[in-house]
Amino acid sequence: MSRYLLAHDIGTSGNKASLFSVEGELVKSTVAPYETNYQSGGIAEQEPRDWWNAVCCSTREIMSGIAPEDVAAVSFSGQMQCCLVVDKQGQVLRPAMIWADQRAEPQAKKLREAFDERYAYELLGHRLSPSYSIEKLMWIKDNEPEIFRNTYKMLQVKDYIIYRMTGKFVTDYSDASGTNALDLENLCWSQEILDAAQIDIDKLPELHNSTDVIGTLTEEAAAALGLTTMTKVVCGGGDGPCSALGAGCIEKDQMFLTFGTSAWIGGTTDKKFLDEDQVFFCFAHVIPGRYMPCGTMQSAGSAYSYARNTFCQEEIRKAQEEGKSSWELINEMVENSPAGAKGLLFLPYLTGERAPRWNPDASGSFQGIRMYHQREDYIRAVVEGVAMNLELILNAYRKYLDIDSMILTGGGAKGDIVAQILSDVMSAELVRPDHVEEATSIAAAVIAGVGCGIYEDFTAIKSFLKFGNPVVPDKSNEEVYSKAKKLFDDVYEALKPLYARF
């Protein structure tokens, strides 16, 4: 009898392979990293062969000592809003333009000129923006016509791995709803959008539920992965909607915050959930029949990593010598700086910004620098800047829902000081599950289990999660953060006319 479910979380910085027992226990987990090519002009690209190599290497590693026939199914959570073009043989035609790629602003502008922006938002659940896949495909059509002519399908990250495993070109509704090309109400490709984009619908993959079994592993894939051809491949979903399921956020109007490379505030609703100011957007959920509103900022954990790599080489070296995580030492630094970082302010727009600004030209900056500011103040200011941007997203939700508590997941949730700053700035109680970095992997495992019939429904997620004591806001920091948040907004508005010049 099958004993395990295999989950792949194909993220921005690497692939996490996780093996779960069907009872919900995390048996093994490993990460295989890969690189992103960032260049000026909004370029952010990855090599798809790196994804496949990472999936193969990480699978073989965690399968050591495990009988391959005991793995019932594999499924996925993947970074979203990618544009990967392949030919009829599935050969990659160019590096993948990932979610952070912002070069397609002229193409987004073309769509905005063709549609009333409110109409497009209500149709798609999203703004028309260079962040999305269809605009990136339009960019390829306009700038690399030979590649576009040879394009058979545009795929998302997990879709390419599914192709390598099964030979099928498919996507699921959640990932499709991150392309700017899915009619969110009717769950079909929007011919209106495609006509305006001058994209043939045949270039888009077949649509499926996240729980659909796409096939079983081919002999070639089974050999590469160390599995068997009996292993079922379940479609899976985009990492945003997967993060909702993996956080245990499956009830109507339940909310959560994920603090990873990027960060988002999302929830689970039983109907399409939109904002009059279009601050957040809405995905099709990985749970069939549900929706997942989401407000995503570009640089959260990546801003913290940037600060670590720029300011904390000494701590990185010391951590290596002592066999510790550098984040332990850096979080200690943050605790040595008071709330408000002695008046130092950070705008976390290192790769432009989605919610709430929707400004691809925005850039990061420190403001209020004085002679007395030290390294720990800069690091704390980065975390506080991320938190203040997230609070603007949360306030958009608060126009419709009373939110004083959220589930907190993601790698950034591991640090107590980071969680406390988030709680203080947003005035919200935060509850962390025991596996804060495994939310999307857990979701992929549950999707695999539901898809292959091991679980009856998504309430199986309760077997995977245990929650600790909540992090509650420290009221003594309320006044300093109230002043800082007003300044944060004013500084952005003051700099806004200058961003394009940078």
C-alpha cells in the first residue's frame, strides 16, 4: 500500500522536494538551488533546465532509503506569472521570464489602451501589468518574432516539470489565473484578451483542476527521478493559492500572510473577491470552486537577503565558522535596534512594486540617514519597511472584512523578532504553524493525496499542521509606528515623480 506523497515547491531561489507520509508527517525535505539572471531594464530570467535538474537531484536525494513503489503521487507548487515558451517537441526556446521580470510595460500599456481598466480587472481578477505572462508573451512576439513563430505552448514553471514527467502540456486554473488571460468567472481562456494581445489561443495549454491526475511518469522521467512509472502526476497549483491551502486557510474569509522571497496577504473566499481600488487581485483557488484574493509585494525576504548580503558579511562568516544560520545572528542584530530604527526608513521597492503601488519604476531607498545610525538600524528598517508596505495591503482588505488575526507562514516567519515587527506594524495577531517554511509543500502533498484518492477532501490539511502560541502586537510600539507609517507613505509620494528618471 502506498505510504508517501511527494511534493515539489518550485520557487524563485530553488526547488524544495518534500516527502510526506499519508498520515501528514514530514519525512524528508531538501532544497536544490538555482540562479536568477537579473539585469537592468526589468529583466529577470531563469533556465528551465535548472528547474528540471533541481527536481531530479532533490527527488533522488530524499528517495534514498525509500522504496520507489511506495510513492503514490507527486504534485507541485510553483512560482507564478512566468512566461516559458517551448516548441512542439517541448524544447525550450529561450530563458524563462519569471514573475519578477518587468520589461513588458509597453505591452501592458497596449492592453490598457484596448480595455477599460475596471472591466479588465473584473474579467481577470487582476490589473493589466507587465508582471503577468500574457504581456511577456506579447513582448516576445514584438521583440523576438522568430522565437514567437516557433512557440507551440507558453507554460508556467510547474507546467514545464509536468511536461518533463508526462509529455503533456497542461496548466491548472490557479496558475492560469496568474497569466492575465483567464476569464476568472467562467474559468476559460479569455478570447477578448487574446484578440487584443494578438495571441492565438492554441499557444496556451489545456486547463485542469489542481487535483486532476495528468498521467503517470514516463520511463525516462521515472529513471531520472528514481521513481516508478506507476507514480501518478497530479497537476498542482501556483504558489500563491497553494500557500493558502498549506497555511490551513481553507475556511470562508480566513486570511493569512506569507513572508518569503516576495510576500503576500491572501485568503480563501467562496466567490470572486475584488477591491474597488484594485490594490489586491484574485486567483482561482487550488480548492475547486473557491477563490483566493491576494495582495503581493515584490521584495520581502529578498529585501532582507539583500540587506544581509550587503551589510552583514561579518555575520555570514561567523555563522559559517560556528555552524549556525546567519539569520540567527542577523535577527539578534535587529533586536538591538529600537522600534522605528531610530527614525531610519526603508522603501522596499528593489524590483519595482506590485501591491499596493503597482509601479514597475519604483526603487528601494533609505531615508532619514543620520550619523548615529548603525548596521542594526539599517537591517531593522528593512524589516519595518516590508511590514509597512504589507500593512497598506492589509488595510485594503480591512475595507471589507474585520481582520485582527492572520496565519503567518514562509521562511521569514521563523524569526521571532520579524514576526513581532510584522504584528506590531500591522496591529494583527499572527499565528504560526509548526512548519512555517513548508506551507506550499504541504499544499502540494495534500493536492496529490486528494488527486489520487487517498484523501476525501481538503480538510486533510488538518493532519499536517499544528499551531503554536500567537504573536500579539506590542501596544507600546503603536505610537512610533503610527508616525513612521505616515512618513513611509509621504516619502513614496514625494519620490514617485523621480522613479522613472532612475
